[in-house]
Amino acid sequence: MEQFGGQVVCARAVSDDLADFRQALVNAADAEVIVTSGGVSVGAFEVVRQAVEGSIEFVRVAMQPGKPQASGRIRDAAGREHTLVALPGNPVGAFVSAWVFVRPFLDACQGAFSEPPTLRIAVADGWRTPPGRAQFMPVVITPDGVRPAHRLGSGSHLIASLHAAEALAFVPADVERVAPGDVLDVHLVR
């Protein structure tokens, strides 16, 4: 979050134990914005959902990766309000969601808004897209155009794509397939 202008006051790995997560929220009492990753899906043991459901909104965003999201305001034991942004637990989904949602939110909190550097670049190697969902494909930029950073695409579990990703290629929800030569908006992430 520091690369987005935030100051990290607490960072903690938390188990799937509800009491452990609630204690982590107590430990984050000095934070204005609390960002979590994981525990927001519809499963029976989603710890973030169990701890704050009813206080914040849980939604399925029509994007890939990063479909489960949640955000809202919570109160701590002293009655202070905090913004909670809960991102998906899969690494690529959390990475993309941080760029798409957290970065502009933190900008707005600081009274500024800056678009990430965006280029229009042709696609070197095509790929399929998820039906009815916008896609943010981690890509590398080559002299021939952009290519997926991972040979398997943008699956939210493909953490190996993140070390190489230079940008996120945005594919609108109504596009079924990206073909070589198509030109996309590419948001730099380095």
C-alpha cells in the first residue's frame, strides 16, 4: 500500500480462526483504512465475512481476476470508524484489485486522483476472455506488443505471472477473444 501513497501501520498474517481475525482488527485500530486479502467468498468459513457481515457490503464484481470483493465502514470497540476494503485471497485477484480499487481509493482519501500511466498497445499473442466479465490480464510489454505474463493467462491463482507483469491489459466485458493486433488499454504497474 505504500506504493499507493499509504502508510502501513500494521501488517499481519491471520489464520482462518474468527477470534484471530477479530484480534487483528483490534490491532489495526490505529489505521484509517484496513485492507484485507481473503475470507470474502461465499464459503461457510470465510472469516472476514463472518466477522463483519452486515457492516460492509460483499459483492461479486464482473471482473477476472478479482470477482469477490467487500468494502464499507466498521466501528472498533472505542466507537471509531475505519474503512475496510476486503480483497480476494487469490494472489493475482488481490494484486489486480489493489490496483483497480485500493489505489484510486487511497488517492481520493489524500485529495488527489491520478490515473496510472496508460498506453494503447497492440496485442502480440491473443487469448480468450471470461464471458460477461471485464478482464485485467497481467502482461509483459515486448517490441511486438503485449503478451500475457503467464502462459496460462490471468487465473487468480497464477502467482508466477506477478513477478514478470509490467502492466494490466484491460479487456472490456463484451469482448470474447483478444486477437493478435487488437489494441488494448494497458495500465502500467511498475
